[in-house]
Amino acid sequence: MNAVELIEVKKAFSNVQAVKNLTLTVPEGCVYGFIGPNGSGKSTTLRMIMRIIYPDEGIVRVLGADTFGAANDLVGYLPEERSTYKKMKVREVLCFHAELKGLRRPSALVDEWLERLGLIDWREKKVETLSKGMAQKVQFISSVVSKPKLLLLDEPFSGLDPVNNEAIRKAVIELHQEGTTIIFSTHDMRTAEVMCDYIFMIYRGDKVLDGTLESIQNQYGTDMIRVRVEGNAVGVGELQRIRGVSDAKDLGHFKELRVAGGVDTQAILHRLCELGRVVHFEVSRPSLHDIFVRIANPTAEESDETAVPALQGE
Amino acid sequence: MRKIWVIAFREFNATVRTKAFLVGIFLMPVLMCGSVVVSIITEKLEDRSSQKIAIVDRTPGAKIAPILQTAVEKRNAQDTVNKKTGERSSPEFKLEIVPPSGSDQAAVESQRVELSKRVKDHEIIGFLEIGPDANNQRATLTAILGAIGKPKPAAPDEQADDREDPALCRFQTVPTNAGAIDFYRWSLIQVTLITRFGLTNVDEKTQKAIFDQKPPVVMLGLTTLDEKGNAIDDEGNLKTAAQLAVGLGMMMLMFMMVMVGSTPLLQSVLEEKMQKISEVLLGSVQPFQLMMGKLMGMIGVALLLSVVYVAGTLFAVNYYGFGEYIPLTLLLWFLFYLVLAVIMYGSLFSAIGAACSDMKEPQALMLPVMMPIILPMMLVGLIIKNPDGIVARAVSLFPPTTPMMMLLRQAMEANVRPWEQVVSTIGIIAFTVFCVWVGGRIFRIGILMQGKAPSFKQLVQWVVHG
């Protein structure tokens, strides 16, 4: 069964089309990453799944049902803006949220989670006395304490130090192992690469990527070459003039070349050897980061039509 | 439904468990009863040491001053001491008889200036000047009595009008001196007894008999028969005043509850929207549940406050024996109207809170909602004058003003016809449901809307189109 199905969903705010004709399927038990630049429609999509807002058109089916209200006790939600009742004590506020999810006498569960994220000593403190990272962990607990079947996290890792980041990551992975379907949005491509079974990218309201990391990378083929010429003798300008190279970037010790589809990389190596002594030559697939930048960087988009694959406007 | 209770409970706790609320709940009655408490305390702290008063007796032979002197001595010995405790209950008076100056205007005035200076210097608390003709008032009285039915005597020459009445006695003091007021009251009785009735050395009983005579005409309510068939007079004035006080008190309490509850409700909805707390909540509850939860919390707070105040009032009222003026049915009506008023105005206020995104924005939208809350306050005078008039009946049937106005009319035992009662009750229930519906629709859209506050027209569109 699918945890979430969106079928031809549209949503506009005044005259801005936030989500255009989106169809998306999230299988049960997976980790789905939502990526995309700021303001591209990630949060809107999450809110529609959460049924905080309703689509103008289309069907939003969550855990098999398409007509319940926002109050779905089986769905946990961590919104992008972190805020909660500042005057309440940590434990009180968590029990309140748990009870709103239909739990009765949730204090034992709350304590368990506080223990798990190292906040047990703070349970009787007011939320306003917590540091930002701690408050974020409290809010994370409030979204997971009811053991949801589906968990929506809107940028759960932003603004966290590495230690807290790791703690929440571990908790998310554990929930996934226990069978929770997880959808999260992120700007950190590394996190998306390592954590997600599927990645979905939305750009200006359109779905531009959807699938496993491998399938996405396959769409782009092996069009990256990383080279190092001894003594850094060759400049970016020279590299760009090589036939078949569409773009070249200076990464410091390495240069990164992007080649057009169907170009023989051996010919490029040949040409490089003529320019200097090649000490490193690696043909690779673009990382998620590269793909993201290619799609979301308008200049790249204009200079290279192939950057946005055929999915657009589907 | 459970979720509504969870929200209501949190809302109630968040309000009730603040220091401001606890201080407020005790402070409000203190402020209301403050003047009474202060006067009791100051009475206890009042200066009971002896007070000196100067007497200038201008009557021929200065015959009144010695009589007053004797009366003062008698008073000091008997009346100023509490017989049970032996403590002094009011200050002793000490009279200083000052020989009068010459009788010409200038001399009289210069003596007054001189004595006034002594008052300012705290040597004496005041001075009593007994007019030269004071002792001739019995004659005057007889003359007045004799003049009834006879043509009025011609006005004396104009100059006489400007002159001081020679029969007049004047007590001059600084009006803030409490002991001086006591002396004034005492001297008023004494001088009257002496000059008008020619009585000296009057015992307390006789004094009472003279001054405490019942007025020859009293005003009463209507006569009705009780269960046993005995004719009973309504207490008239007293009852009307008590009913009015009860009605006004309940109306004020309701006004206070609506104001005390609605404004924070608006603020809390708006704050939660601004801080995006509502978004988290909407992940768990529907907008309507959120609004109803908040309303229930507010009803809880209003009921708690009312119960505290009403119970306090009932206790005080019963203690003083006025319990009968707050009938149980009226209290039940009060609770009924209070709950409906809180829901009615609370749902509109929370909708306004949800529609705005900035603390300054609600002002304009609040005005039309505030009007029916304030209107009864402005009409109170009119309703009291004529509780069965056309205005009173109209506003008590107009649902937004029904709670306060109908309650006032009921408290005053106005002639509320049965059909009026039925229509107003149905009306206010229907209107409350309507307000919740309207509020819910605005709330649902507004709570997720960011940016500029909607205009009134837009709000109407939200309500109509959803």
C-alpha cells in the first residue's frame, strides 16, 4: 500500500501557482526526501499531505483515505517554523501534543523520548529557557511521540549542531526501522543522498525529479569528469575550449568538467594529455548536489536545455 | 470531542495559573470594595484625642455658651466612651469661650480672621459663632406658624437682604477635619434644642424623640395577598433599589467577563498564529476543534471568575440579610446568558484574531463587534427609567444585547411578557449558533492566511464562500 498518493494536485496562493499538477506516490515504509530551492513548493506539498491546507484541484490520499481532516492521529508533523508554547514546561507541552494525537496518559512515553534525546533533566523547565537546539528536539519529540505511521518533517536538521543533528538522524532512522514512513524536506543534499530511499525535487511548483538516487543519476548519465593536471598548468578557459566539454569548474586542486551527451571521454583525455601531464582522471555521475544546482541555477538552465529533464511539465 | 477538552484544559490552565490572574481575581473585588475597607480602617485609626473648639456667643448676656459648656461636659462624660469596652469611641470636645468683639461689621470680621488663623495654626479645630438673635428663634417660629394662611409680609428693605441673618450661628472650620464634622453635627442638635425649643439639659431619650420622629408620609409598594391570604405590602423603594443594584451588578459582571475573556482570546489566537504554533496544532486538530477548545477554556475562566464573585457577593449579601434580593432563578438566567454571551463574542473575537497577522490590525475589525457589548452600557439609564419601554423591549429582544439587557429587566422585575422571554431565548441561542458558524468559517481560512488583514468585505466573502 502507498502511504501517500497525490494525483494531479494543484494549489495556488492568490496569483502564485505554488504547486502545479503534481502526481506523486510515496510507498509505505520508505524514507522520501523532498528537495528544492526555497519557495519552490515543498512546504505547501507537505501541508497538503497534512491536510492543513486543501488543494484547489486533485486528490490527496494519505494512508489510503482521501477525505479526513487535518486531525489524523496516525500522521506526525514537524513544521518548518519551530515554535511552541514558551511558558509551558517541556513535559507539559509534550504531553499536550501527545494527547492531541489521541494518546491517554502519555507521560511515560514522553519521558522515554526525553531520555532518548538527552533532555530528561529539562523536563520540568519552561520551554523558553531551552537553547534553540534543545527546543528543536522538543518539537521533534512532539511530532513523533504518538508513534505515527507517517511522519512529515519539514527541514528537521536545519540549524542543528552536528551532535544534535546526529541524535535526530538516529531517531529518524530508528523510526524508519520500526516501520514508520518518513517524508522530510531538506537543503542538505548529503543527508538526502544517504538517508532517502526516494528523492523528489520540486522547482517552481513543478516536479522535476522523482525516484531513487540511482535512477535520478542514471537520467543524467556519466557526464562528469574530474581531472588533475600536474602543476595546475591548465586553466578553466582552456578546458572549456576542448571539444565536447560543455562546462568547466575550478574546485581548487581538481577541475570538474561536464561533457555533453554522447561525447567520447577518451578523446577528452587525449586532448588533456596534450595540454599537460594528467595525474587524475575520473569519469563519474553527477551528485545530487550537482543535479540540484543544474536545475535550480537559472543561468545554467538557460545555457543548457538538457539540464531540466523531460519530467518537467508532465 | 476529547481534543476540544485537551485544548480547553490547556487554555484554562494557561490563563488561571498565571500570577496576573491570581492577583486580578483578588484585586478586582478589593478595588470595588476598596472605599468601604478604607473608610473602616481610617475610622479605626481616627484621632480620638480631645478637640478644642472656640465659642463666640453674641447673644445678649452670652447665655448660650454656658449651656453648651454644660452639655459638652455631659457628653464627654457619657457619650464618648464605649460602655462595653470602656474605650473612647469619639473624641472629647473642649470648649474655649472667647469674649465677643464689638458688634460692628469690621470688628466681627477681624475676630473671625483671628480665629481662622488659630484654626490654621492647629490651636483649635474650629469656632462656633452664635448670632446675636439666635435665642429669639422661638418667636420667629411662632411668627412663621402664625403666618400660615395669611398674606406674605412685604419684603423688607433691600439693604437688609445683604446683611447677615442675626439669628444665624456659624461654625467655621477646615472641612477635612473629621472631629470638626462630629462637633458640627453635635452642635447642630444642641443649638437647635436650645434656640428653637428652649430646651437645655435634654436627655438622650428626649433628644431622640424630637429628632428621630418618623416622617408623617411614607412611600410603599403595592399590596398583594400571600399564600395564607394575608395582605402584604411590597417594600417599594428598598426593594426597587436592591433589584436595581443586583441587575446592574450582574450586568457589569457579565460585561467584565466578556471583556476579560474575549480580548485575551483574540490575543492568544493571534499570537499563536504569529508564532506558527497554530500550524503545529492544526497538524493534530481541525480548525473548528481548535476554536471550540479555546472557547471552552474561556468559558471555564469566565465561570470560575463569576462563581468566585457571585459566591462572594451572595455571602456578603446574606450576611447583611439582603439575600432575598438575589433569587435563584435570576442566578440561573445569569449563568445561561453568561455562557451564551461568552460563546457568542468569543467566537467572533477568536475569528478576528485568526484573520489578522499583526497585533495592530484587529482594532478596525473589533469595532463592529464591540458595539453591541458597549451599547447596553450606554442604554442603562434609559432602561432603568423605563424597563418596559419600547427601547428596553427592543434591545432585550435584539440577540447581541439580549444577555445584558434582558437580565437587567428580569432583575428589575420588569413586565417581561412570556412571549418576549421565549422569543429572546430562542433568538439568542440561534444567534449564538450563527456566531459560532461565522466565526468558525473565518477562523478556518484566517488561521493559515499570512500577510495583510482582510477587509470587512473579504471577511464576508470568507463566510459566504467558505
